[in-house]
Amino acid sequence: MMPALPKPEHPRPQLVRENWMNLNGTWGFEIDAGDSGLERGLARRELTSEILVPFAPESVLSGIEHVDFMEAVWYRRTVTIPQEWAGQNVLLHFGAVDHDATVWVNGIEVARHRGGFTPFTADLGGVAEPGTEAVIVVRARDSRHEMQARGKQATWYNNTHCQYTRTTGIWQTVWMEAVPEVHVKRLRMTPNLAGSSITIEVPISRNRAGHTVTAVLSDEGGTHVESTARADLDLTPTLRLGIPAGSLRPWCIEDPFLYDLEVTVRDAAGTVVDRVSSYAAVRSVAVDGKVVRLNGKSVFQRLVLDQGYWTESLMTSPDDAALVKDIELSMAAGFNGARLHQKVFEERFLYHADRLGYLVWGEFGDWGVSGGGTIGQNQKPTASFVAQWLEVLQRDFNHPSIIGWCPLNETYQILHDRLTVLDDVTQAMFLATKLADPTRPVIDASGYSHRIRETDIYDSHSYEQNPEQFRIEQQGLSDGKPFVNRNPQGEEYSVPYAGQPYFVSEFGGIWWNETEARQAAPEAGLGTDVSTSWGYGQRVSSEEEFYARFDGLCGVLLDNPDMFGYCYTQLTDVFQEKNGIFTFDRGAKFDLERIRASQVRKAAIEARRDGI
């Protein structure tokens, strides 16, 4: 049974204040099929149903479970703001609302936001004060007919192939916090392993005369370093925390060490006016030819494709433990990280990845830009993609587990002699990423259309199921001629490979469903689909054949001395896709020791270039 307050944990572990309130739970709710609700007065009256936030109305846990299209949905809740917050401003935060959100409080519009994956905030100053009631009304529009970044959400009714049930409206935690007039807006922490330091940028709401900002880095053994800067000169005060040699402990897979961080703002009299708690880590990512180094060491990235769906709650994890479980299941199978695929995960997933030593590639859910339900036409991203992606980079920059960025996935368009919208948006997202974060490598697009010659990373997607054919396909990398994705006619999608680190960022996807295998008629062969399940290539005929194929495919990439990593498809079955290491409900499918044994031996690139 779901608790009255689902997902009660603080949703933003890297910027925590004492005075906050979780607003998950029961809200008023109404489907607005024709998006006429504003005209019909839905913003001013009680709604006809109830929903359990933060679960999307398509999900079982929401209590609605309406999986047909909804042009718009409405939410309503009355909240009493704590009297003890008197004298402070009240901020109303939304973790994610899909897709276009408008928020009214006490009848006044306080926020508009576009994008289904990123957070936004409304300042309730002058609208709702501590000790009073706030009537919160949210309208979320989510049309299937418009170009928008929707990841794997189907724009047709049924789940088919690799598109799934939609997510509409609120699907991450809603919460409030109290902040003083002069407060920390966010933290930006840049590690410098070579300099044994962390630089902390502290944007604040006011540069008031005499104010200072102080950062203290510590652990259970005590304080390691403290630094103070004036907060009234520079728009963004900056502090450098030089870590003594005896206290430097780099974050890595084997030892994911996190320092405690406290940041305080003091007024001219030395009185603390704002205090936030956080954590920080020191680690480096570097590129050396075809090698990606973590803390100066070549670490083969044994990644798994993680789509972050659950049977009962869709894109929202059912609880915090579910996020931890997915990481632990992945690591038990021998993976050391994940490509977070076609979705911006809840920030608490990244927190758990940070503390567990789990490598992550951050990605944007850019699929779904065709509109109108057309399958496969995903080469027309819009300008809003750039804005939303910058919000992702701003939210997630501080997480040490993130070791690379992937703004686009499987964009495809034949190269010709004219620049296109795809070229413009790919360039914009790549440059935005490099400007926002010069510390991590960026791949311009995962698979298919590499349009940026200076991209840090180059890759391909290959679902060749025969290990020997896969080896032949991938062997050209040593000569600077790796496998690249082309259209069926052999025409080029991408600019030429230029010697960057290279990996196969999607492979495997081995189709196995034991129940269907038993049902299949022997004379028909296991390639005959006896239900609606799906996987890549010819379905294996037995579990033993799965182990052999998995070992062979992984071995091709582990044995390639120029391959810095791989990403296996995928962690779990998802709806009709039966190509996961685990079932959709996270049940066992295979002997994990055998899966693990195929992956954990030292890769060729680690053995040849194990250090500098």
C-alpha cells in the first residue's frame, strides 16, 4: 500500500535547507480532453477527481490509470504555509511536469514552463505568505500533435516497438521551501584533481553590502578546509577550497567518497541569514587519444542502457528504494554504470549513483519531434530543446557520477550540401554543453548523425547478433575506420571519424522471453512471434544460447584495444521489449554470476593503457 506521503525524501540532496515541505500526496484532478478548461473555469473551482502526486495519471499508482490521450490535465491543492516561516520568501518547486505547465496560486499566475523533464520554481512573494493558505492550481498541456521532446512516449495509442505509455502532467516531487531575502540560488562545484581543490560558485539573490559567503568542506573526521568571500562585489561569489594532501580522497568506482559541504551567507554583522547543506567530490575526466581517463586511469565503461520505467508508475520511481535497487542490480550483473536513456532521471537517482560509485552518461529525451504520430521521423528538434537541455546541465552539473553528456540520440538525416535545422540545433546543443561544462566529454549525438567534427566522443549503434560478424564489423577501428551508422542505401549520416574515443553505445538487445519460448511451436522456430514481445534479431532458442551470445558480443568489445567502453541494451524488459537482463518488475531472468563473468575481466584498453 502506498503511504499517504509518497516519496517523502528531499528531492534535491545537493541543496538542502531546514525549512521545507513535501507536497506529494492527494491532489484534486481533472482531465481536460479538449484543452478548454481555462474557458470553462477549471482554474477557479474544485476538480471532479483525485490523484496521488507525483504519479502520472496514466500510471496505476496515481489512482487514475487513464492511458488514452489527454490534451490537458488540471491539479488543485490547498496548502497552509507554516507560520514559523514568517519573514521569509516561499518558493514552490516542481521536479518535472510534462509538458507545458502553467501555475496559479490564489488566482494569480506565478509560473509558466515548457519541457517535461526539467524542474522549475515559482516565487510566491506577495501572493501567499507564511501563516496563510495557498490554493495551488496547475494546468499541464501535453499534445501528441506538436513537436516536443518526449523521449520514448508513444504518439499513437498502443505500446509498440520501443515506444511506451505516455506520461502527462506532474511526475516528480512537488515541494515548498522558505528562503530569506538574501539567499543562495544554487551551487556550482567544479573539481580540480590536478590542483587538489574544488571551486564553488555561489549565485545569490542579492549582492548586499557587507554580506559574505562561507563554504566549509568536511567529513566524519572533521573540517578539511574553509573559505570565505565577499558577497557584495561579484554577481556570483566564488570560493576555492584547496584540500590538504592528507585529506584528498578522489571519487572513483572503488571508493566513491563524498565530502560534506556547508555554505552560509552572513550579513554585515556576521549573523547567518542563509545556510544550505550539500556534498562534493573530487575526480577528473580526461581524453587521451582513444582513451577516456577517470582520475588519470583508463577505466573501461561497462554501461547498461537504463530507461527508468516501472510497471506500476511509468517514468516515476515507485519509491526511493527502487532507484537504489536498479543501481545495485546493474552492479551485481557486472556493469559499472549506465546510459540514462531518453529521459532525465530524478535527481535522487544521481545522488545514489554518486554515493554508490556508479558511472552515468546524462542524456536528454529528444525523441518525439515528429508530431502527428509519425513513427521514426526524429530529425527536426526545435529551439526549445536547447533551453531545456541547459536546464538539465544546470541541475546536474555537480554530480560526480556523471562522466559524459549526450544531448541527442539517433537523429538521422542524409548529409548534403545545405545546412538544416538538425545541423543548427545539434551545433547549439553541443556548444551549449561545452560552455556550460568544460569538465566532461560530450558526444554530439548517440548513434547515426554525428554532425560536429570536433565532438569529444564518437560512437555507433549496432544490434548485430552474431558475435563473429560483430567482430568483423568492429575491427576497422584500429585503422581509423570504425563502424558508422548509414541508411539502408549506404548513404552517410555523419561527418568523418577523426580519431576520438569510440564506443558502441547500443548493442545486444538479445531477445529472450522464456514463457514465449516454451509456447513457440518447434516446427515454426523461435523467430515466430507468439505474442506482442519484441527484441533485436533472431530470438535465442535457450538460456544457454543467451549466455553464449552475450559473452561473445561483450567479448568483441572488451578485446578491442581501441574501444573505451560499451552500452548493453538493456537493464530491464520494458513493456513489450523482452531484451532486458531483468524482467520489467525487476525479477530474475538469468544467472547473474554468468552475466557478470562475461564482463568483469580486464578490457584490452585497460591492460594496454592502464595509467599515465
